[in-house]
Amino acid sequence: MQKIIFTIGSSILFTTNVFCQVENEVNNNLEEAVLETNVNAGEETDIDNNIMNLKNTEREIQLLNINEVSKEDLQIFGDLTSEQIESFLSYRKSFGKFISKYELQSIPNWDLALIKKMHQFVCIKNKNEFLSSLPIAIKDGNQILLLRTRAVIEKSIGYDYDTTTKTKKYAGIPASISIKYQFKFKQDFKLGILMENDAGERFALNRNTNGFDFISAHLFKKSTGFLQSLCVGDYTINIAQGLIHWQSMGVKKSTEVNNIKHESEIIKPYQSFNEINFHRGVCIGVKKFQTNALFFYSNRNLDANTSIDSSKQIIVSSVNYFGFHRTESEISNKKNLNQQVFGVCATRNFNDILISANVIHYQFQFPFQKQNLPYNLFALKGNSLTSYSIGYSFTKSNTHFFGETAFSYKGFATTNGLLSAISGKADISILYRNISKSFQSINANAFTENSNVNNEKGIYFGISLRPQSRWQINMSADFFSMPWLQYQINALNAGMSFLIRITNTPNKKLSAVFTFKRQISQTSLSENNNYIIKPLIEIERNSFRCHLSKVISPSIALRSRMEFQIIKMPNLDKSEGLLFFTEMVYKPIMKGISSNVRLAYFECTNYDSRIYAFENDLSNSYALPAYYDNGFRYFFNVHYEINKKIHCRLKFSQNIYPNKKNIGSGYDLVNGCKKTQIGLETTFSW
């Protein structure tokens, strides 16, 4: 308790005098909130203490012609909510084309801060100046070449030489190498190729390999008329509310309580180094009689865990979602399962109600057969899966309605929600979901408590209040239940979560954010083996966060955060987690260098009480390290602009555990109490 009091006192004292952040970063926290809240809620499946790169989240800034801009273009822009987009489109439809940018002040649900921001990125053009000529695109397009490497300085045991076998466990060097080239002309034409080797993967040129372990390429063209879009190579597909398919980052519960609707382009050329969540083939979009249709086909090989059953048939137990090919076992599972995908998405507007009808079919080389355990009773079996769904969205008065209903395998799923501006100072959101235990989908990513989209019922409520211009109060409550067994949970279970965030921004240079989260869920008792059927116990998680920031000059910004959480289970010792960090951001005006540095202290009882905190990383990527055990972490980023065409970036980070003799496990185990990572990147543009 003394440590908590000391931490809070230090946070308030130092922040009053020093801790701050640059003005244009004070409210730019949506993506951070979504990421941090998701992993803190335990919804992640493969995020550990590794870097999570979201390189496909790059936003391409260009002037938007507000007389021609579409709903999809506004979604790409990324700074508008669903209500604000619908209000914009409704206003333009009712009053015709804009005469001046200042007319944006008349749009309902657009506040002064948003209007000021949008003025920088919009223009007025009453004539569509779309250029479809390929020679003009090549002449006026932009090219970018990115070179990147990362490495852990301390050598893990996977790189130790075994004198008996005369080999190393990891086949490659302890550094990752990434190369990315992209040519683009506005949003209309894109051509890209990327290559990557993860740390530990072998680089070799022979008849079986192409040098780099992962290679991706795409050619993407948008147009007008009958043929709307064409993508050849690697791409992602996002359908409705993600019940049957969504390959971009989806929305989950977060401190942005009204961020509950999935919105994105249906098709995107793939630009990420992630080796799993994409399709490889061809996608064609057409438009006829006010109906948009998208047809796509994919044929690629996945990494899978396979075995041979009693009838000597190859079966698949699971698909690997890590993309590592470092050891003999990982290499043996590489691309050993062929997957073909066929899909159709059709959308049409019926009297301002947007309806989408979607079908997607998967065909696998070998059948899926999971372990014969009770919780797998309704799991996918066989070598094919067909899913159907119907999505809708429409706006009436100040309320936007949306949803999707789907059928897949042997089950049914539906999610339906609304976003409403009930006054100029209050917005509410409600979302209901009902996903049967036998519903199965691949590449799904809906608004759920579970990481998988199946076996869940729930209802979510959110409200955002702005009693004064300087105050904002966000609150949400979610009640959920699982109607069938789950992994390590031997009975039907239920739970609830509650969140409140209070933000005070007395001026443009000062901000304070207080967040409280409480979640109650159930799991099976694991400590006592005397039970044949392990009874359910209740897990109670309470978390408190205080984030303070203030701008002290146009160039320097500092911020500080304290977060504390307690996890309680009946008849078991409670576990606690504490994180405190302070960070400085340095962005001098009219100079080619910028940087930020952070020092963090953490103290967690065990891995269950870990805390995640968002970190800036190299370009278009972010880090979400898990803070657990006891120790310190510091990092610094440096961005140096040699000239307008050449940018260099460096990130150096180190974890220090004073009471540990080694860090990690398995082949990633590092001897010592320190783990250091360095990342270097150079970007060329012309």
C-alpha cells in the first residue's frame, strides 16, 4: 500500500510540473485504447512479450474532395465515427454539394475540434478529376522503399551450437530482416512487394526456397464505371460486422465506449508482414444498377499441425498462427495445408437502408479433426466450410442502426447494434450478440468477449457524456454468457464487465484521464485435483489507471501513467499488478530530428496480473509488451530526417529483472537479468 501511495503522489507531483504531451496527441488515443483494453481483458491469443506489428494501419493522407468523397473514403481517413460519417452523407444528400469548407459547421454531430482538423484535409471540387490513365499514374505516383532489421542483443539458447549434433536449434541468425517496396498513385493504383525473415529463420537460395522466408506482392487498381476494383496477389476482405469474415483489426470493448461498429473497405491490398491473415489470388469488384458486387478467389498454403488417424488418413488438428519457421518441427509444418477460398459480397442501398448479402466457402486439402474432448463436440470437422450472412445499416433521425445475421456449419449467429446522439452532450451505444455453440467461422473477428466468434450471448451498453467542454465521461457495461463448455472450463459460465473513464482537459496543454475497469468471469478450479468434475470459481479483476499529461513547449512533451490491478479468486491468494511510467516526447519545429523516451517500473505477482502498455515503434508499427514479474523497462525512439526523401529510425529497449537469473523459456531463454532489443530502419521515397 505504501508503494501505491508513493507512486500516486509522485505521479501527481511530477506531472504538475513536468509531465505533458504534444497538443496534437492529447486526444489521438482511439487505437491505443482498443489495443490496450483488448489485451488487458485477456482476449489475446498469441500476444506475449513480443512486438505486435500493425503495419497495415498506415493512413494515406491526401485532400478529400467533400463533394465526391464516399463513405469508404471517410472510413479510410479514420478520424470520424459512424454517426459523424452518416451525418455528413445525410447533409450532403439533403442540401446538395458544398459551396465552402466552412459549411462543415452546419453538419449535426460535428464538433469544433473535428471541424478544425478536417479543414486541413478537405477541398472543394465540383468536377470529378479522376485520372485513370496508367502512364499518368506512373508519372505522378510515389515510391517508397523500406529496409528494417531487429535483433535481441543477448543470445538465447536456441542459437547455441550443439557439439553433439553439430547444429543449432534455430536455423538462422538472431536478427529479422524486412524489405518493403510500394508504388502508389493516390488511392487509385498500388503496387507492392515485401520480403521478410524472422529472427532464427534460415536465408537460403535454392530450388526449394526463394531466399526470404515470407514474400508477398499485390497489384491493386480502383476505377469508375462497371469495373470498380481489381486486386491480384495478396489482399484482405472485411465483411459486414465480422461474423463470417474480417481480416483487418476489428473493434472490441475499449475505453472508447461507442466504438462498437466494424467499418472498413471491403477489399484492401495486403501490406503487412504478418504471414497468416490474408488471401492470395484475385479479387474483382463491379457495379451495375446501383448494386456493388465483389468476387474473390484465393489459393494458398497454410502452416498446420497434422497427424495420421487410424485409417491412415492425414488429419489437421489446428492451424499455426505464428508464422515462425526456425526449428525442424516448425519447418516441417510449413505450408503443408492447402486452402482455397471462394467468396461473393453484394451490397445495395434500398431507400437509405444499406443491405449486404455475403457467401464464403473454404475448401481444405485435409479434413479437420480435433481431440475428442467435450468442449470440442461442436468444433469444425471435415475439409470444407460454407458461411452465409446478411448485413444492414441505416440512419433514422439521430440514430444509426447496424447488424449482421449469419449461418455457418451447423449454427446461427447474429449481432445488432445502434449508435445514437441523444443530445449535443450525450451519445449512447447498444449491441446485442447471440452466437450459437455450433457456429463456426474462419477469419471471423466480431465484437465478442471470446477470442473466437462462437458460443456466446451478450448485451453491451455504452454512453459518452460531455457535461462541459473540458470534461468527458465514458461508461460501459457488458453482460455475457457462454452456453457451452470452453477450453479448461468444464461448465456453462457467465460474467460481466464495467468500465468508466473520466477525461478532463482544462486547456489544450493539459489532460488528465482516470479509468476504472471491473470484470467478473468464471473458470474451472485447477488447484484441487480431488474433484472429478472441477467446479466453477469466480474471478474478479479490478483495474485503476491514472494518465496525466501537459504541454510545456511546442517541442517537448512529457506524460506519466500509474496503473494498478487486483485479481481475486476464492480460497486463493490474490494477485496484484502495478505499472508506473513516465515518458518524454521531443518534436522540435522545423528540424529533422524527433524522439521519445520512456522509463517504466512494474511489479506483478504473476503472469496473470500482467499489464500491457502501448508503445510507439518504428514506422507504421506498434509495440504492446507485457509487463510482469518485477523490474524496469526503458526505451527510446529516434527519428532522423536526412532530407525529404530519406528517413532513418532507431528503437532501443531493455527489460531489467534484478531478481532473475534468466528470462524467457524454451529456445528463447536468455541467461542473465537483462533483455535488450534494437531496431533499425531506413525509408527512401521518391
